[in-house]
Amino acid sequence: MKKLTIILTIVLIIPMFLNAQIDWLTNGDIALQQSRMQIALESYSNYIAENPNDPIGYLKRAELHDFMGQTIESELDVRVAEGLNPFSFLFVNQNARNKNHARKKFEYSTNFDAAFTKSPAKYNDYMVLLERLDLYHSQDSLIEAAIIKLNTNNILEAEDLLNQITPNENIMGIIYDLKGLVHYKKGNLDEAIKLFTLSIEHSPDFAIAYHNRALCYKLNQEYEKAKQDLELALKLNNNVPLFYFTYAKLNEYMENEEKAIQAYSEALDLDENYYEAITNYGLLLKSLRDYKDALNLLDEALILDSKRAENHFLRGNLNFVYAEYQLAIDDYTDFLVEYPNDGDALYNRGLSKLLIRKNTDGCKDISESLKLENNANRKHLYNSFCNQNIK
């Protein structure tokens, strides 16, 4: 009876082994690490035979062919992979991942609830300039209170404080400027430009009014006017890190990376702990494939202000580019706790999931991101991986 039990057990187990799915990709990777090229080649070929519509097998075999000096075979495999999925290189190529994930930098915007939104001017920026120019005296407490309210985006309270101030010629420059900021923060850019212009007419040496008007011109895509104002602001006062940051941002938009790099460097020379400047400078270098210096700067930013939600997105992007996909997913998830409707984070998390073969979850994330922003390139990537149309 005991023998019969053993025989039956063996009979039942053998088919399980025969039907078990062999992980040919892992077998191939292990063989490649051990320099067993022929076994690696056979493993990747077996994977392709079982999964002819999956580009990853062809890409791995293409890399192996290339390593073995078999150029023609490598090129053929690459063409097949691209035919199956034009984004297949994301699996194996760092530069392809760097190009196709969503990036964020600190930007000037009138949507102050969004992540990576840069304030036009902080309290200290105003205090330094006002003390230097001695622009106000008798009603300084109301002016200072209005600046604080503007910095905390209590726009209506700031407006009420400004309306309580008794006008006089000595302070009209700063009053017009602050009223301009009120309209800037309301999104009334044309009205803000008028008020900043009045500020400049009353106080032509008040550099921050030129800076603030430049922000409005920049948001209106009037880049040359913005450039003229920023250069005037820097001419009047070249010791304000904010001015260099804004000048760097403008040059990025005008595709003058060399000037942008110089301006970010100037900003950090004046304030080595300027978080937004460190972050944007690092991201600019990363886009130019200067990965080593970019990584150093972004690590510095992460340490400098470790509690900011934006850090999760930044670190997620670094992990994604360096193929640490699960770490990237964790970071994007943490970021989405604070900004649950951020389409960029949803897209990047979905893409990370796709690259570790969690196709259902990945496609769901990217689908949700497309509902928030109808981006043609992302829709193309979605269709390439998820094989269905988005309406």
C-alpha cells in the first residue's frame, strides 16, 4: 500500500513539473552574468518562442547579439521589438526613460495650490529692497502686514490692508507694486502689468517691480519684454537670488541652456540653500544628460528640505531613470497622498508599473492621468503598452 501511495504521488507531481512555466528571461540574465553566452541565447530564444508578441525578449537577445559581435542579428531583433512596441526601449535604455517620463520643475503660476509652484517674491526679498531704497516710513506696519498676507496667499486680506493705506508720493511705488501682486495672484495679468508699470513710473529704481512685471510678460509668453525687464532688475540690483532664478527660468523657456546654467549658478552663489534653484539646476543638468552633477544637486535638495512633498516626485523620477521601479512607485504614491489629482505622478507611476510587468495596474494609472490631461504622446504610449483606445 505504501509503494502504491508513493507511485501515485510521483504520477501526480510529474505533470506539474512538466507544465511549470520556466522563467526563460531570468535564466538568460543569470547565464549572461556568468558569461555562459550560448545558454543565455537559448534562454532568450525560448522566451521569444513562448511570447512572440513581447518586445522584451527581442531586446535582451539583441543586446546579447551585439555583445557577441553579431550586428546583423542584433539589428533584426531591435526592429522586431520596435515594431511590436515603439516604446520598448524603456525597458533597457536609461536615456529612453529619461526622455519619456513626466518631469516637473518649480514654475511661476497663478495656480498656487499646485505642486512645484514658485512664489513671485518672498517677505525677505521685499524687506531687503525696501530697506535699501528707504521707500516707506509712516505706514510701514500696514505695508509689511500686506506683504505677509500676499506671501501666505491671503489675497483678499492683503487687498483690504492696502486699501487702508493713505496714499502719498513717497510710498506709491511700493503700493502699486503690491496691488499688482494682488492681481497677479488673482490671475489678472494685464491689470497686474498696468500696476507694475505705475510702480516703475513712481519708483524707477525699485528693481522688484521690473521683476514682477517680467513674470507677467513671461506667463503671457512675451519673452523679449520679460527679458528686458529682468535685465533692468539685475542692473539695478545684482544681489537678489530671486532675480537670477527668474532669469534662469526665462532662458530655459527661450532654449538658452548656457545662460540658464549661469543664472542658476549665480543664484546659488548668493544663496547656497536656495531649494528651488538647486532643484531646477539639477533637473536642467539631468535633461542635458549630465547625470553625475544632476544627481549631486538633487540629492542636496532632498536633504535640504526633506519634508516637502515635491521631494517624493523628484526622488521617484531619479529611481525611475535608474530602473529602481518599485522605489519609484513608492515615491509617486507618497506624492499622490498630498496631490491626488496630479496627472504627471499618475502617469509616471503607471509607467513604472508597466516596466515591472504590472500591466493592469499600470494601464489604470496612465488611463487616469489621461483623463486629467489629454496628452497625445502619453496616449500613444498607453496604446502601445495597453493595446486599447482612449476616447
